[in-house]
Amino acid sequence: MITKQALGSTLFGMADILRDKVEDYKAYILSLLFFKRLSDNYEWETENEIKEFVKREGRQPTEAEKKIIVTQKHDFKIPEGCFWKDVRDASPDKKNEKLNKAVNEIADANVDRNGKAVLKGVINTVRWNEPAPDGSGSKKLSPQVLTALVSYLDAVDLSNKNASVDVLGDAYEYLIKRFADENKGGTTAGQFYTPQEVVDIIVRYLKPQKGNTIYDPTCGSGGFLINAAKYCKVNYNNAKAIRLFGQEDVWNTWAIANINMILHGLDARIEKGDTLLDPKFIEEDNELAIKQFDLCMANFPFSQENWTKTGQPKKDSKGKTINKKDGSPQLEYPKEGYCDPYERLVYGTPPYSNGDFAFLQHIIASIKDDGKAGVVCPQGVLFRGQPEKTEEEDGQNRKADDEYLIRRGFLQGKIDHNGEFTEMHNIIDAIVVLPGNLFYGTTIPGAILFINKNKPEHRKDKVLMVYAAREGWYKEAANMNTLLPHDILRISTILESWGDIDAAKTWIGSEKPRLKNLIQEDLDFKLLEIEEYYAEDIAMQTEKLTKAQKAIIDKEAKKEKPTKTHLKAVETAKNTLDKLTNEKDNKIAAAHEQAEKERQAIDAVEQELITMLQDPELRKRYFAIADMEELEENEFNLNIPRYVDTFEPEEEIDLKQAITEFKATINQENTLGNMIDELLKVLN
């Protein structure tokens, strides 16, 4: 059986073949990988079922029985002539056409009981036979490159015989993360990948239960849904203990999400479309009623402009489009109000120029009366918008902003058109403020908003606010910041305990082993990656050294003296081998050292948290539990510094030591000044 490290590294090697040949090359790699998986597994399933038949019946199946095995014993159908081997064996000039035909016929052949195509747009999302845009008659993906790709992947058996669902699924996720890492500064990575650490915090706080329905309205590649299933596998020994639902608007990303579910062996319904304007999950008996789920997890597009799609480019007096600094056109929107046919905007209509509160209200509408949600959003959601002010208060009469009213509604309840409360109900459970530059494709600081429509009685009028953006509570890097295992422990412990030290101790006791296991798994992965990276080069140099040494031995056996060339060959091969071995050993040592630091950091954070929870003053620097009175005093502004002490104290100075050091510095300056004076006298 192949390991996920070896499979992941092998698959990512395909990127080297495709890089700079096509845009969005991840779609080509992931689609080809999926096709080969279906083909390899189909043939393995057939062989395996025939073996089981022989074992069970004591004879070979008849041709009629073989036909039944072939047609009925597979999750997916593959028409004759559409297997991997058919594409592999096609001549280079026919390979594009053959592959395109194969995936399209597979897409057409697989339908569910209702006649709906289940692989359409998934396995055939890439147009393999697409002509080059220059009109030359050549292919967009050259036959030579496709032949190289097919040959490269042909060496890997992707059937269950060699690659289990877990290994293949993990390798697929590894690929997705690698693609996101390659495009950190770009705009597309954030569309399909949310950092695993953030996903982990949300899933573990929401705690999916057996039978729950889980929904992600902007699911990207499906990370939240996959991790919810993994949580169930660990806790209930069944990844299918929950039902998964997602919607995604970008075609390629939608396809990736579907493939991700299939490769993980999960039954999930992933729909394609704009969640705000065309929600796909609606009640069967009412197409304008939003379907509700037990849990929702999401990382929606931050501050999406023109979410109603009604904006038009703004023109100057001469009819010329007015552009923003980035070159995109300024938009203006119709004066008449937007009417949501699904009646989700019950807390108010957000500005058309920013869709944050539109997504949040869709999510709230999509969870049951006892439902919960964990949502990644920009921090602006916490404080954008101003309350109503009178002339006496502000020097002028000012209406309350829509975003302020919506946020207040989340905390106090819905209001009617007269501004009267129709219900008093706080649905915001907790807020985690995260460091900036944590998400792919944006440097905007984010937060996690936890929503609970049925909060416990003792928390109904309270909101937990966790400040996780303090310097030193995350790993800073030039391109992107990350949360380490001990950072996750700090955040999750505060969320779970709500300041209760006994609850914190219980949670830490269960989390420490899990996080240390994750550190070990990560270390094992890195070590195998290092082995894979150096194996071929070290083997090659070892062979060169052996040959060079043998040449000298052969010379000496003939009573001949080795030449300088022979000796130089041995020296060069040995030096190169030593250099490679040292590099490898240093990387291995560094990986072990980093893992040990992370383990020690977990132990240190445990002590830090216990100390903090025992000190009322220290607690204020980590979190706050704000009640409704405090929230009202702050006019429902949820900006964390209003509740948590985010001030970074300056390092305390030992005054006596500082004076001593200052005097020593002055004395040293005087001594140097005297020396310079003496030297000048000599020179004069």
C-alpha cells in the first residue's frame, strides 16, 4: 500500500509537468487523478468480485454472471473503450481526443435514480481536446505534455488495492493545500481553501452529532464538510454518521469539492450556483423556503461587492466610466430596495456594496431553531455601522446605518417595519478575533462568529469574546501567518470553558494528547517527505561512488596505480554524497527540533491557561464575557478592544540595572574619548 506522503509527492510532481503550460493547472491534475482512480478501482473491483465469487461458489463465473458483476458491482459505470488503458495506449496525436471522449462518456453514463447526472461537470470539467486560442489548429494542452502527464501517473496504482480511501483522500487534500500555498498572494486560493487550523477550531466547537445535517453555503473544495466527517469517524467510528450539503459558485472549485467527497468515500450533495441569488437547498413543498440544517460551517467571500448583481458602472458628466484606484469601475445601485424572494433578510437589507451581512443572514435562515453555526468573516462585521443619533447627542440628526441595525438584531432580536421588536433573542454565542494575514488571498484580519439559535439559559444574554490576535499567539511569516497546535489549544480551551477552570482542565486533558498526536503525524509526514526528496539523488550518488571505487579496486587488482581521474571521481562522488546526506540529516534534525518545540509549547500553554484562569486581571487580556448591559453601553459595537484588554504592555525595566549599565556606557565613552585625544596628540 502506498503512503499518503509518497502519493502526495508523486501527484504534486505532475505540477512540474504542467506549470506554465495552462492556467489553473490544478483542475487538470485533479481531474486526471479522479479519472485514473475510477478506472483503476473499477478493474480492481471486477477482479476482486470474481475472486470472491470463486471462493464462494467454488467455480469460475459464466459469461452471464461476469456481465452481472461488471454492470452491478461498481459505484460508477465506465463504458467500454473509456478506461485509463484506452487513453494511455492511444497515439500521442489522438490522446487528447481519446481522453476527452472517455471522460464525457463516463459523465453521461452515470446517473442517479432520478435520472440526474452525478459526474457531469465533475469528471469532465476540463476540455482536454480544446483548440489553442491562437487559431493555429494545435491543442491548448499539447499532446506531448498530456502524454508526459499520462505516463507519469500511469506508474501509480490508484485502486483500493494500493491506495485506500483514507490515503487517497488525504493525498488529495495535501494537493489542494499545496496548490493554495503556491497561490498565497493570489485571489483564487481563498476560493477553495480555508486553513486547516481554523476549520479545526470551528468543527470541534460545534461538535457534529450522529444524524446531524451539515451545510456549507460557500464550500470551496469541501474542507469543512470533510473535517466534520472525520470528526464523526474519530468519535463515532463512522464518517457517514452525518449528512453533508454544500453549494459552490465557481465551476472548477465545485468539481474539486465533488471529487473530494467521492475520493473520501462520502455521500454528499454539492450544488452549483450563487448562494445569495440562487440558493439550491430549498424545501420540497415550497421552492421559496430555505432548507434548514442542524449545523452550518462557512468561510464566505469577504466583503463581496455587488452581491445583488444590480450595480452599474458609475459615469461622469461626459458619460465616461469612473474607476477606482485599482482600475475597476465604481458602481452605483438602484434606489429602490432589494427584495429577497426567500425572505432571509429579516434583520435588514445590507449595503449592496458589501455582502457580509447578506451571507450571515442566509446562514441564520439556513439553520434550525436549535441550530448552530461557525462562520469566518472579516472583523468589520463586528463594528461597521453607526447607531441613530439626535442633534442633542451628535450635533445633527442621523439615522442608524443598516449594518448597525442588523448586528443589533443578532444581539437583541428581529424588528418590524416600525422598529418594534417582534422577538427578543440573542443568537451570537461567541466571537474569536484572529490575526491578520491568516487566510489565502487576503490580508484582511478575520474573525470567527459562532451563532446559536438556542443558547443555554445562563448564556442567553451573554457573548464570549476571545482575543487570539495578540503578538506571539501565532506564527508570523513573510507571506502568511499560521496558528500552531498550542495556539489552537489556547483558543479552543477558552471557547470550551467560558472561563470555568474545571471545564478548562477537562478540555486540556483531552486535547493535549490529540494535538501531540497531530504534531507526531506532521513530523512523520515531513520525515517521509525528506526521505522521498533525497532518495533518488542519494541512490544515484551512491551508485556513482561505488562505480568510482570499483574502478580503483579493478586497477589495483591488475597491479596498476589509479590515475588522478579515478581518485578525483571518488573524491567528487564522496563529497557530493556527503553533502546530500548532511543536508538530509540537517532537515531531519530540524523537523525533530520543531516538533519538540511544539510539544513543549503545548505544555507551556497548559500552565499559562491555568494561571490565567486563576487571575481575574490576567483573564481580561485573553477574553471577556459581555452581558447585554455592557453591549448596550457600547451601542452593540463588538470591536474587541472595547471588552478585552488588547494593550501590549512594555517590557518592565530594572531601574537599578539600567542606571548601572548607563554609567558603564558613559565611562566607556569617556575612556574612548581620552584614547582618541592621546592619538591626536601623537599625530600632531
